[in-house]
Amino acid sequence: MSNVIVQPSSTRPRKYNVIGTRPVRHDGVDKVTGKAIYAADLSLPNMAQGAYLRSPHAHARIISIDTSQAEAMPGVLAVATSADLPDPWDKTEELGEGCINYAHLSGNVLARKKALYRGHAVAAVAATDIHTAQQAARQIKVEYEVLPAVTWVLDAMEEDAPLLHDNLFTQTLGEKPTKPSNIGQHIHFEQGDIEQGFAEADVVIEREYRTETVHQGYIEPHASVALWNEDGRLKIWTATQGSFTVRQQLAELLKIPVSKITVVPCEIGGGFGGKIAVYEPPVAAVLSRKCGRPVKLAMRRDEVFEGTGPTPGSFMRVKMGATKEGRLTAAKAWLAYDAGAFPGGMIGPGSMCVFSCYDIPNATVDGYDVVLNKPKTQAYRAPGATQAALATETVIDEIAVELGIDPVDFRLQNAAKEGTRRVDGPTYPRIGLVETLQALKESEHWNSPLEGPNRGRGVACGFWFNAGLKSSAAANVNDDGTVTLVEGSPDIGGTRTSLAMQLAETLGIAAEEVHPQVVDTDSVGYTDVTGGSRVTFSTGLAAHKAALDIQDQMIKRAAELWECQPDDIQVDAGTYGYNDHKQTFKELAVELSSTGEAIVGRAAVNPQGSTNAFSANIVDVEVDPETGKVKILRFTTAQDAGKAIHPSYVEGQMQGGSVQGIGWALNEEYFYDDRGAMKNASFLDYRMPTSYDVPMIETIIVEVPNPDHPFGVRGVGEVSIVPPPAAITNAIHQATGLRMHHLPISPPRLHQAIAERNGQ
Amino acid sequence: MSSPQHTNTPAQKHSSTRTLQHTTALQRGNEERFVTEKIHVSTTINGEAVEFLCDARQSLLELLRDGLSLTGCKEGCNNGNCGACTVMMNHLPVNSCCVLAVEAEDAEIETVEGIAAQGQLHPVQQCFLQGAALQCGICTPGFIVTVKALLEQNPHPTEQEIRFALAGNLCRCTGYDKIIRSVQAAAEILQEAKS
Ligand code: FES
Ligand code: FES
């Protein structure tokens, strides 16, 4: 009983031939044999190798940069600094999982005037080999004026905090500030009457939380190869979640038209939101232009930790009230999230998510986006939601315990459903939180006892929006009756197959008869990032529509062949029929290929429909009171997938997100010294879960079809990371009686809490 | 929990003290000290005799990837913490980023490129595909090599033994569940093939 699919009785499941099966993924053989080409694997003729010089200081004015010694070294081909990038526009654009301001992006790619965090890229070198490039980078002389640094969000909000940007004025609906500060934005949402709501409550709980900075932790470091040719055309092979958004960012940063740029998405070794904003592509491009050769620029692991990602550390205060019957009456949140060195972090979605699982009539949310001397934060799987869920879901747990109500029942009683208004405004369409909690409640895990000392069980749930956005696809019918699907969504987790399956289902052929290809930006229509859990939903819709386009053409051509009207032709599960004529898609395609022009389907979509996702966890833990180490004994994750196209890869998303959530809960954090230097920039010291740290992750796929998708798909990629830290925190409470309010709940932190409680 | 009996432990992937000292020096940024005179090495890679010239400071990983275009082994960390660069050296899995290229002299090296034989996937590869044990795939070559080594040494590993043997290979995408199950499936197939 470990991986199950639940189709709630409230929904009527359709029968499919391909969807819901588990074919081998199309790119699988390349990936198990080492043939798949990732960006760092690429080697072009006469290619140079690049290396960065990064700031050793968390906050420093750059007085001067002297590159002469580096340039004089044998083998050095070019050196780049921010002076080689055009003056940036002050312009903000939505890139699918958050906004990017180009002035900030340019300043992040190569520091201008100030280094704002340790590891901030200051210069880069291209040389004939990597060792020469690295040595030369160290020969660049930078004169710094070191400034005081700030790395804790509440400190950064103080009046007298070191100021990162003297032109940053808080964006707020209230009074416009007259003085710059580190607060980039103040968000405020409210509904109902908060005073009245708390007055109606019998139980009110208010708690404060702190979470540390964590990294997305993809195993592949950022890497690009750039070739900026003498004809002005720039070609980039890169590890990215969005080739078209890389093209857009390059055009803005380098001030050249998008039509001059081709971005080739290589296989990508994980992203989780951290490979959307560009780092090395514009730098490699500038180096290539300067030396007239292709340039590879790949990061080392410590550069990935110190110079990319991470996702926000936070301070949160959440207060909630409920009647003794267990009805939530009011909720209030005050959230401050790290933005990192530049404004525009994850506070927007964090503020929108904090109460999104519940129907709460009276609520206010205040959110603050705070710059400080850490790398610019980036999206990490349901960005901003995990922190917020920790606060809300542990307060909910405390209220349930206080009221003596079962924690799943308490959540069910207050769960958001179709028609519930979210605190930030929108009203929910058909969603599946109730069904997900119900599935959890009926699971074997929930109904089996947990016994033994120092053990506890916790539950929590989580929400993520999921995105629609733009996708394009083309599909060519081959003369053997197979179909080549051409699309532009970099495949991080098996989406070639989930798209091919939707095309196959629509045409009535087998998944194996579709050959999906992820192509470059010259070869397919605009497609937004692989992010926001959108690919199987949105690019899947494009694949479906391209298949319908093919089907229309097949009908017309069959009508010509069979001398009838297109309307006379019946299509059923891939069989085309009229009178005595009856042919499968394949038979007809083979025949048509010799009787006329090729059949090419195409589609471009920009769906607005909602695809909201919900997830809920049960976790059993055992705490070692001697060491403070928490062992995960059993873990179940339930999630509404709408419809699981390829259940194995849906389970994979659920399991992967759960284990990232376990790492966030128990171990992962950036350690800073008092000068703002990260002290654990390696996989040894930044402790991500290994196979030895976790049990099997049991999954329950709940299928409440999304009415806005032909097969009912909701995005599945992100929401699984949201509940685990809260569920684990609740389980630790049951095991120890301690309410922990600081992530990660690492052994020293829990050990100290146990010792303090025991009066030691 | 008692310690598993087989020898394929993550700790043993660090091949020698000499290697460790070398990487420490590299990390201190002292590679200028190393002599850049080319060294001739004769070795066997995937069953074929191979000769190459390398710098003393080059790791086996760098040599395989940049020198011999065997890019199946990946660089995730370059300091022995992720296992993405795992290859077999004299029948033991090693992190090739922590082995010097010169140490390949007279050794037998097997990389992920050598695991499928004559157009036939190895059962471990087959089971990874069928079990959906990869998402982004960057960790996969390292896992395939480590798992093959594990099953050669311990054909009937328990779940805990598998988890222990693979603890030096990081995967950020899968949560390990499907990897472990695929290893169990491969162990069964290999066993059936034997009997
Ligand atoms: S690259 Fe060798 S262990 Fe990570
Ligand atoms: S599949 Fe991506 S790191 Fe393992």
C-alpha cells in the first residue's frame, strides 16, 4: 500500500488508452548511458574556458578594478567586467515564476559600483584552458572599501541598518516613504473585520517563526557556452528552465534584438526555480565577443552556493483564532522575507499563500520584501509558500490540539473549496483540497497506530497556484505513421513523455509512436519557462491542440480520398471511418503521405485557467533525545494532480518535493559568520538528504479533474515541498512536547530545546 | 543498526590520502605550485587500451571529460561530495574528481559509457528506465555505476544496505524512492539471470 491513485466519487473519471499508463521516457536511454548532453558536456572547436572572480566581501564599494596583469598572462584571451555590459534599463518583466528588473539583473550578473554579497561576480576571464582562466581571475586586482553587512532580515529592516541601495524606496499602498531603506515592498491584504473575528474566537494562538536561507540544490552547476559571431549573431547553449526567457534577458542585458539571439536548451540537471534568471550566459557572451571564440563558462559548486539561488530566509508572526466548535474566525500574518541583494523576492506569493488552504472570513496579511547582503533570492519550488505554511500549519495544529479536535478533521472543517475567497482576492474554482485531506484520512498510514517512546505523528497541508502561460508546439506526421512532436519546454523531469502521451491519446496512437524533441528558440514558437508547474498543463494543452489540428487535416484529406464530406468521417479512438472505409491513424497516415502534402499540426496557447494544487502529508518521526536527531520513520504525501498523465513521474514529483521539504525541515541552512560570509558552501557542509536519511515516500495521487484542461491536468511539480516542514514540526511536537519555531530543526537546535525544557 | 558487510561504502570512494592532500591544495588555490610538465599515462578504459598526456594537477574526472570526451561522468561538486563523477577503478567505485589522472596508470577504468554492452542495456539501466528512477538525469550515470558495483559485491542487498551504499550519490530530484526500488528490481533480475 505505498503508491495509490484515488478518484473521488464526486468526480467521474474518463477512460483513456495512453494517459495513466507508464511508458519508458523517450530520453531515458540517453540518460542512463551517459549520452545526454548537458551544457557543461559541450565542446566546440577552438572553445575557450571561462572563470569568475567573485567578491570576498559581503558588502563593499568597488573603488577600482585592474585587469592588466591578468590580461598579460599567456593563454588569456579576454577579461570582462560590468563596464562591458551596456547601461541597463530600469524595467521590470514577469518571467513566469517571479519578476525581473533588468537594472538589478545586470548588477547581479557582474557587480557595478558595489559588491552586495560575498560571492557576487565582479569579473570573468576567458583563456585557452580552465586552469589558466582560474589563475588569471585571481590576478585581477580589485580595490574595495569594505562596508558593514547585514544578513538577518529583522536587522536589515532597522532604521540604522547598513543600506544596500541608496535609491530603494519602499513600494507600498500607504504613504510613500521619503527616505530610502532596505524594504523593497510592503504588501497588504485584508478581508472581513479582523477585530470582530478575533472577538468571536474561543481560542487564539499567536507564534513567531524564523527560517534560514536554503538553496535549490540542483546537482548540475550553472553552465553555458556562448558564441557571439562576427555577424552579430549570438548563440548560447545553456542549462536553463526557459530558453525563450534567457533570450529575452540577453536581449535586454546586452541591448541587442531577440532576433539576433538563438538559445539552445541543453539537458538540464535540475532547476527547481533557480535556473530562470541568468547568471553566466551574458558574461560568456561578452567574453566570446571580446575573444572571437566560443566560450564555456561553468560554475563550481561553491560558486553555485555563494552566487546563485538561494531562497529566502524569513521571519514570520502568525495569529489565528477559532471557536470551540472548530470554526476558524480570524487570522493575521506579518511576514518578512529576504529578497537578497536586490528587491523582488518571494514575499508576493508567500503573502498570497499564507492562509490559502482555509476559508477564513476575517484576515489581514502584511508582507515585507527586504534586501540584505545575501545572493539575490530566486524561486524554489512553490516559492514563498513553504515558509508561510510552516507558520500557518503549526498554529492550526496547536489550535486543533487545544480544542481536542483531530487535526485532519479540523483542517477538513475549514478547508478552502470551490467558491471560497482567498485573502488576497480571487475566488477558488473547482479545487481538490477536501478530497486530498479525505484521502489522507482514509489512508492506511493514518489508520495504523504509531507506538513507542519519542515518536510522534504530524500532518499539514499546502497550496500552490500553478501557472498557465504561453506554450507552442508543432507536430509532423511521418510517412510511417509516427509523429514528431516539436516543443520548447526544457525537460527537467520527464515532460517530453507527458506531452507526447497527450498527443498520442488525442490521435489514438501509442506513446512510443510519438518522438518528442525539445528544440531551440529558432525552431519553435515562444514558450515560457519550465516552472510554475505549468509544462504538462500548458505545453500539454498545446500538444493536444496540435494533435487536433492534425486530426482535422487527416479528416479533410481522408474525405478527398474517400470522396465524401469531412463531416461524414467518424473518428473514434484513432480510427477513421466512412462507409466501408475504416483505417487506423497509422494506416491512413501512411496512405496520405504518398498522396499529397505533408501533414503538420501546430498550436500556440496561453491558458488562463486555474490549475491550483493542494498537497497534504502525514509523517511519523522518532526523536533521539540524546542527540536531537530526528529520524523520519514513515512519510505519506497526498496530492491533487487533476489527472496524472504518467503516474510514475507524478509520484516522482511528489517524492522529490517531499524529500526537499524534509531537508529544509531538518538540516539545510546557510551558516553566515559575522562578516556575512557563508561558511558551508559545499555539499558536505550544506547537508541535503541522502538516500540513507529518508524512508520510502508513499504517495496518494488524488484526481479531481481540472475543468480547464481537456484531460483534467493540474500542475504537479511544486506543491509537494510545501507541507513537509510543518508536518515534521507537528510530529516533533507530538514526540517531544516541544513546539519548534526555527527551521531547520537540526540536531543542535532540537538538542538545545530539549535540554532547556529539561532545565539543563 | 549494524554496519553493512560489503565494502562499497561512500567513505571508501576517496581513493587515497595523496588524493585528498592534492584537492586540499587545489582548494587553497595553490595550483600554480604544481609542475605543468605533461605526464604520460597508459591505462585501460572500458576494456580498451588508452594512452594520454596530462598535467599532474588534473583529476581523472577532468581528463575523462575534457581530455577523452567521456562526458557521461558529471561534475556536481568536484570535491567528493555528490557522486555524480563516479567511475569504477580496478573494480571499485571512486569519485573520479578525487582521483588524479596520473593514478590511472595501469589501472582498469570503467565509465558509464562502458556499461551497456553491444547495444544491450545493463539490467540496472533497464530497471532505472522502467522504474522512473530519474528526473533530470544528471545524477543518473553516477548512480548506475555505483549500483552496478554494489550488486556485483552484494547481490542481495537489503533496503538499508542499498541506502547506505548509495549515500555518497546525491539526487535532488527523486527523493530516492524510485532509485531504491529500481535497484531492488535489478538485483532480482540479475539473480534470475544467474540461476
Ligand atoms: S563531482 Fe566528484 S563527487 Fe561530486
Ligand atoms: S534525477 Fe536530478 S539529481 Fe537525480
